[in-house]
Amino acid sequence: LVDRPRATGRGDAAGPGRPASARVPGCATPATKKETLGLLARGIDFGILPGGMEEVALYEEGHDRIYIKKRAGFIKYALMHGFNLMPAYTFGESDLYRSLRHPLYRKLCHFTLSKGGFVVPCFWGPRWWCPLLPRDDVPLHTVIAEPVQLPLIPNPTNEDVAHWHAKYVAAVVAIYDGHKVRFGYGDRVLEVF
């Protein structure tokens, strides 16, 4: 999540699950460089899911995984515009569906992702009559951390981006490690790709 610092000196999100760009139906925008920079230039708070299709390809029931190591562009843009980052993690998502785990399917996912930028998801819920519905016995808990306060750096170096990216990733991992027992996932480890 990204937000602009307020006059109070704190960064306040648009609200849990309610980034400003999603308050009105139909206001979602593609996560392209052009669209992201446009939102930042206009000072609009918004939420992003940096894992993208890679995170979809990594999905496996019962495994908590995030794809973030190669996703630093949003950090660079936030630095360029002086926005803060609000790390968040939702517990329970990895238990909502079953997914195809066959090695051939995993190879297909990797191929379509590398060649076309998309994944053909193969997942299903517990109901034969509507397999797209997730399990309803799995609670979802979203934890939003304190903002990672970023400086305004109009032309950030690679070192600047790497430094703040590491702080962001550490904040997400800290959310996970600090709350996993509370939500029943004490035996799991967050896999960071």
C-alpha cells in the first residue's frame, strides 16, 4: 500500500481494504509504470499487490508465499514522489482453494508467464456445484503495519531503492512472524521469492 504523508507527519491509509483508487466501483487501474506514476503525480493514495501473476503461479494450498524480491519498481516510484509504504499481509488466503500441483502444470505456468506474462490458474473450492467459491471455514485476517516512512528522493539511486525495498520486505516478514501464531499459522514459514 502506498500513501502520501499528511500534515500530521503520519501516513494514513485510505483504510483497511479500501485504498482510495478502489472506493468507487470501476476505478481500478492497471499496475503499469504509466498508471502508477500518474496516480503518484496526482497525489492519489492507492493499494498495489506487488506479487502479480508470479504469486498466482506460486500458489499452493497450505504454503504462505510472496513474490517480492524482484519487485522494487513501486519503491522507486514512491521515493520519487515522497509517498510512504504501508506493508500488509492477509492470513488465510493460502488455505482458501486447492490447486493443481502436477509438475507439468507448474512448467506450463512458468512457460506462459515467461512468454506471455500470464498464468492459467487451476484452482477449485470445496463445492462441486460452484468450484470458484472459496472455503468458507477459513477466516481471513489482514494486518497492516505502521508506514515505512520514505524520504523524497527525486532521482533515487539503485542503492536507495535496494535499501528501502529491504526495509519494506522486512516489514512484511515482521507482520507475518509477529502475527502467525495469533491466527493459527505458528507452524508455517513465510516463503519469500
